[in-house]
Amino acid sequence: MAAPPGAPPRGTGRRCRRAHRRDHTAATAAPAAPAQRARPQPRAARDVVGMLRAFRSEIDLATLLADFGFAQRVAVFSEFGDRMRSRFLPATPATTDLAQLFGLLFSDPRDTEWLAAIDDATLTRLTTLFAEARPAAEPPLGWRAPFFDALLILASQVGAAGATGAVRQRMSPELLVDKPFRQLLRAAERLCEAAEGGDEAALLREAQYLRALLDACRRAADSVSQHLEEHGVSVDLVFQVDQLRARTVRVDALLACALAPAGSREREMVHLVAGLARVASERRSIRALFARQYSMLARKVAERSAETGEHYITRTRGEWWAMLRKALGGGAVLAGTTFMKFLVLALGLSAFWAGFGAGLNYAASFVLIYLLHWTVATKQPAMTAPAMAAKLDDVGNDAAVEDFVDEVAHLIRSQAAGIVGNLAMVAPVVLGVQWLATQAFGAPLVGVQDAGHVLHSLTALGPTPFYAAFTGVLLFASSLFGGWTENWFVLHQLDSAIRWNPRILARLGAPRAERWSRWWRANISGLVANISLGLMLGIVPVLAAFFALPLDVRHVTLSTGQIAAALGALGMQALREPAFWWCVAAIPLTGALNLGVSFFLAFKVAMRSRGIRVADRSRIYAALRRRLRTRFISFLLPPRAAAPAGRGPRPT
């Protein structure tokens, strides 16, 4: 079928789209085409002018300028739902909502490039067309009317956001002395009155004052983040402050367009439209929505983990021996955990309740170790990694790099002491209990059938390495739960609530209530991290099995206890079985994956939360290799001389 008269040849659209992908400058011809055809074709020019006149009379431009790109509800997940709908559901062009039409017109992220590349001649022709499309009944402010209307809307929204209690209470009081948010709307109204009166001197004076108020509002909004650093991060509050700042920036852009002289007005318009096109692209991004809010939360969680992680790093010989003793205590408790696990399995419960019982067993054991000021080696990496990342804030000189290498040596040495202490206690205790049970009752607590299952499941020839790496992910997740809960605890000031609650005061008295509040503030992270880890170790494999996912957990200390129980049940003949030695070979592999995966994930999150790009990575690696060659023993044993004073190890 032949193409309609005047239509471009078939395939032209596809070729143009391919050309646009190759070079965005070619697309600058697109907006210029109507203007270029308007001069040699008067009929086409009349059509374009008529379309623009209808556009100016039927479309509410102020709504686009004031509301486009901002969330209707200042909540992250409400905005998430809006972005999901706009990204995956089609939009209709049959609307007078310019914000919706704008998203359809500028749907390619590269639109900002060709907008910025429009030449001055094209801008002049477009300005002429818009001038000819002026409606008969134009408002007193002319083409600037929607700009001033949008200014009033934005000023009222910024003032209202700054007056909300959650934002106002977190701003620095000295920045609110002049009440910039309260003055903002009145200043915008005076600006509009000066524009309507035609007093250019008053207009410029009021615009300058409005810009000063906007700067004061932005400084006050910036002070909110400092308060969040001290008193906890609220994702919705960060989102609300970001929206406030973005509105002040939009007001500046509208002022630049409305007050620009005739020679530069067109270019300011292009900058505004390009900025709106950039916003249209960002509004379709789910990642951009969460990037700032959750990076700040990740930073705060990492910093709180770093505070705890400092206590796991030993720097002196006395601290190293203290860590070893605490690890021995943790290994003794986990020996009992091993037998309790076999008891839960022997009850013959359904899959979920067996997993839940195992999780409670692990959680109770970890909490007991925590309260007794002992330690579990595998809990160290997820806590110490943020503390390590904090040392990377300044590695611009060789001394800082050497300090970081020292911290690496301290960390590896501390974890080695923790693992040796755990394993050195759990295996002998389990073997001893098995022997005593055999002597007393004629049979070990863990029978031969269970021992065979242990040797079959914990072998290095099976999926044990994968399961050990997955356990490292759970270890890392537990540290996030702990840090997030502490942030939530601090954000809602629950320690203060405990201290001043009338019922608690009546029951405990003021001194005990104060001690109780301090105890919860100091231990909430550790308790939640240990409880969440125990429950995940028991329940996650059961939930994975429900969805037919081949996932299980392999914890190095618990696995060592189970292998020791199998040896106690089978006796010396197990030493002649290759299956037993394959299980023994899996122990160091399991330990390395538990520690390595959890440390890597925690270290990566801590670095991202600080925005660190380690440009000096090669120097750090070279310093580590040099330390390995020259002082390898420093990674295993503490120095004889006292190191600089640091905080001693703290229980898991």
C-alpha cells in the first residue's frame, strides 16, 4: 500500500531512531523541524501556531512547574508504588495533565543531551512561534504567569515541610532564629505583587531576598542530617528533607527563567526543560529512589557495627589471651548446643517445628555466650569489617596504609584466637560427654545412626562449601539486623522512655531504671544479632525446603561438635573411615568460608556506606604482601611489646 501524501518513506522512523542512538546531536533537528518548515510553508506554520495556542490555553503549565518530579506523599514506599506504576503501566496522552504528558514526551534518558545541544537559531525560531501563539486573553503577567503561580505553590510547600514537627525538631535552632520557612510564602507573594505592578527594581530586590531565604532553608535542611547521625536515621525523614531541598532548587530555576533578560531567556528555558527531562528519567528509576535514603541508613548501621567491632580486635598480648579464654568459654556452651540439636531432632517434630526448635536452641546458646562475656569466632567478621572500613577514610599516605595493615594483622590474629578457642573446647567436651554417657548408660547420647548421617552430610565432597558460604551470608545478615535495631532503638529514644516510664519507675525505682535503660542501649544490638542469627540458622533451611531450594547451613563450631559426637559414637574405628577424614577436611574450609563471606559482605557495605573508592588499593595490597613476607608471625601471634592502647575485646 502506498504511503499517504506528504508522509515520509517507509523505514524512515527506524533509520532516525538508529541515528539517534549513534549520535544525539542529530536529534537536535527534531524540535527545529516545525520551525524550519514554518517559513517556506505558511499553512504548516499556521497549524503549528494553532497547536501551540491550544496547548497554552488548555494545559496547566503551573502544575508541571510546581509538582512534576515530587512525591504526592512524603513516604518512601508510597513513592515506590507510584514509580512502579509509572514504570510498568502504560500512560495515556488523552489528558490535560502536563506532568503526565511530559513523561511521555521525554521518555529517553538521553533527551537531556539533545535539549542541551539546541542551537541559538532554533531557539529564536521556536520563540517566534510561541509568541505568535499568544492567546487573546493573556493574564497580566503574560507568559510568566505560570512561573509565578508555581513559585507560590512551591514556597507554600517548602514552608509547610519545614514547619512539620519531625523536620523542625531536628534542625539546628540557631539556623531557625530568623524563621526562614515562615517568611518564605510572604516573600513569594511580595515578589508576585512586584511583578504585577511592573516595578522592576522592587522585583529584583524581592527576588534577591527570596533567594537568601531559600539558602537559609537549605542550610537548615542540611542540619537535619547531622541530627540523624547523632540520634538515628529515619528513611522517610531523609526522603522528606530531600524533597524539601529539591523544591528550593526548583524555585531557583523558576526565578532564573522568569527574571532572565531577553537575550538569555531562551537558554534558561532550555535548561529548565532539560532539568525536568532529567527528573522524568529519574522518576522511573527505583534504584535512585532508595540510593540516598538507604545509603545513609547503611552508613549508620555500619558505624554502629564498627563501634561493636572495635571490641573484637585484639592489639596486645593480654587482649589476645583474653580473646582465647572467651573463645574457650564459647566453645563449651556450643558443645551443649550440639547435644541439644540432636535432642530436638530426636523428638520427631514436623519440619517447621524442628527447625524452629533448632533455631531457639542456637539463639539461646548465642545469647548465653553473649551474657557470659564469652565469644563465638564466626560473629567477629561481620562486626569487625565496618571497623576496618573506618580505617580506610584516610589512606593517602604510607603511614596510613601501614596503620591499615596493622589493623588487618590485629583482626586476623583475633579471629584465629577465636576459632582456635572455640574448636579446642567444643571437640574435647563433646567427646568427653559421649565417653561418660557410654560408661554410665552403656550407650552414647548420640547414636551410631546419627553419627552416620553426620559423616554423610558434613563431608567436604558434598555441598558443604556452598552451605558454609551461605552461612556466611546469614552471619552478615545478623549484624545488619543488630545495627538496624539499634538505630531504631536510638531513633525512637527508647532508652529515655525506659528511664522515665512511670510504671517502670514505680516498679524498679529511678536508679535501677536508669541502669536498665543504659543496659538496653548498650546491648540491644548484640542481643538482636545473636537471636536473629540463631533463628535464621534453624528456620531458613526449613523455609528453603518448602520452596524446594537446596539450602542448608554449616557453622564451623557446630559442625566440629557434630563430627566429634560422631567420633564418640563410632569409636576408634571411625579413624579408619575415609568419610570421617573428609569431614575433618571440611572444618577449615567451612571456617574460612564462614569468616570470609561474612567479612567480605560487611566490608563492602561499610565501604559503600562511606562512599569510599580505594584508589590506593595496589599500595595496600603491596603493603600486605610485604608484611606477609617479613613479619608473617604477626598475623598469628600478638607482639611481645605493648601496642598502643585500644579497647579490649568484648563478648559476642
